[in-house]
Amino acid sequence: MQRITSRMAADSQLLAILLLVLGNLMISFGDVLVKLLGQSEVSPYQYVALRFMLTSALLLPFWWRLPRERKGLGQWKVHLLRGHLLLMGSVCVFVSLIHLPLATANAVFYAAPLMTLPLAALLSKEQVRLPAYVVSLLGFGGILVVLNPAEWHWAGWLALLTAFAMAASNVLVRRLPRGRSVLATLFLTQALAIPVSLALALPGWQPVAAEVWWLLFGATLVGIIYQGVCVLAYAMADASKIAASEYSGLIFVTLMGMVLFAEFPAWNVYLGAAIVIIAIGLQRRLR
């Protein structure tokens, strides 16, 4: 009986790893679509407003059918704050992917897990041990290696702001009740940020060509699938045993950047990304 249980756990872990690899492949394609969108006349604010509206429209029928107690309306303030963090982060993603190579931008996005612990201590009063801060500083050192201060590009600040928005959003999730509906969280987070995103987008609104709609719809759908896959994967196995699979995203975006945009990262990107991954791995062991 114990052998059967162990075999089932191993199978679940393997499936969870495969799901995370698939999810990171999908979101890497999403980054490619966003980079292509950046070559159109759509502004960052218009892109985010349209994406929020598309996502909300796709999720609304499913959210509407949820029981009232699972719709998440009681936690609207948390969803509102997370939505505007997502708004800021999405705009920064759009701009940074235009001006930075795919591999460089994504390596900086990996600063998010390193920022989560200090933010958790600040916002949620969680106890964080000193070694965790040391590991976070190591990770930020890796980010500096990736960005190479000697050839600093201002878009690097926006990539770091994206990582901050992601980390803060993750910390705020802990203020939501257990057993919450993931679907309700996804829907409310973006639906509640639509008014501000529209207010920012309308002054520079441009007609959207048919091919841009396809790119936008693809990026939106990929984002929803990625979040759903992550939820499934982390429900099937311990995070500490499968989280390293998410590093596959760096491999995918590097290869896609080479093939699709002729972006060949310099040595500092590989070295910095390796330092960041090591730091994240050490941080997980310290928890």
C-alpha cells in the first residue's frame, strides 16, 4: 500500500513538473506576442485596457455562475489593490519587452520571488530570518550582472518595477481567505482595474488592426492558461519539489529571442540569470 501511495505521489509530481514546463512554454509565447504588439501603434495603456476587458469578458460567465459566497466580493479592496498593481506591472512588461531582449527582461522579472520575503515582512509582519535577506541581496547582485550597469538601459528600471508589482501582488494574495475561488480572484483583479486602465488609455486611443486583435487575443488567452496551469500544478505537488521547473521559461525565451528576433544574449545575462536562479533556490530552502 505504501509503495502504491509513493508511486502515485511520484506520478503526480512528474505531471506537475510537465504542467509547469508547458505553462512556461505558453507564457514565453505570450512574451513574444507582447513584443510583436509593441511594434504596432497600440500604446501600453491601450494594450492593458483591452487585455483586461478581454480577460474579464472571457471569465465573466464562469464567475457569474459561482455561489455568492465564492464570488470574492467581500474582499474587493484586496482585489482592487492587486488589480492596480497588475496594471502597473503589465504596462512595465509591455515597455520593457520592447526595449530589452526577451532573455534580459525575463531574467529581471525573476527578481519577484526575491522581493516577496522582504515585502511579506513589511506588509504582512511575517518573521524573516537574516539569511533570507542575504540571499535576496545575492539575487539582486545577479540582476545587476544581467543589466550590466556599464551599459544600463532605462527599461531595466521598468523590468524591476514589474518584479516589484508581481511580488506585492503575491503577498496580498495571503490576505484572501483560504478556499477562495481562483477564478473569482482572476476575474475581480482585472475587472476592478478596467476604469483606471481606460482612463489612461483613452487620450491616446488608436484604431486596432485585425492582426493586432489576433495578437492581443492570443496574449490574453495564453495568460489565462498559464495562471490556470500553475494553479493545477501547485495543487498536485509541493512547491519546493516542482518550482525549479519554472526556470525552463528562461530557456524558452532565450531560444525564442535568438530564433525570432536575432537576440543573442551576452555572457553577463547567462551569468546573472544563473546567480538569480541559485538565489531563488537557496531562498526556498531557508523557508
